[in-house]
Amino acid sequence: QVQLVESGGGVVQAGGSLRLSCAASGSTFSMSSIDWYRQAPGKQQRNLVATISSSGRTIYADSVKGRFALSRDNAKSMVYLQMNSLELEDTAVYYCRAVYAGNAFWGQGTPVTVSS
């Protein structure tokens, strides 16, 4: 079992930066891959933004490549999503998800609003 709590969302102007955090509890965190998803306003689907494996390998969606950076600190059971050069289209609720042994656990989400 992994419990996740996201934080760091807020309102930022286009071109600005935010750092989202995902705090995890549970003994399997270090062995879990962690994903960040986002759900845009009025949309039903959550889209994958970035993934970091238990070994630290990262994969990014094309829409955020070069602007977002994902990192993890297993000692602190934390994952960070650094978001730079934010665009209006990045406005969404951001969720982190832990995957381990075929099980997925979600956080409650943190909203990000990018204003012009």
C-alpha cells in the first residue's frame, strides 16, 4: 500500500515555473515507479505527463519535454516535478500515481492554473 499527497500547485503566469511535490508513505515506495498525470478542465481523461522508474529513469510526454523535469528522493519518499516555461495549455489538476507489483495508487491531485 502506498499513500500519496501532492502539493505545490497554484496560479502562475505563462512562462513561469512551479515545482510540484508528491509525498509518499508506505514501505514499497522505493520500488515503485511514479507517474505524474494531469486532467485539464472539462476533460474526463487524465494524460500521462512523466514517469520515473524505481531506478530513476525518466520518460516525458512530448508536450512537456525540455520544460518539465522529474526527480525522486527515495530517502525522503518524495517525487518532484519541476515545471518551467509554463504554458496556458499546462492548466490542469496534476496527480501522482505509484505503481508497484501491478497495483496503482493515486493521490488527490493539486491544481495548476497558468494565466496569460
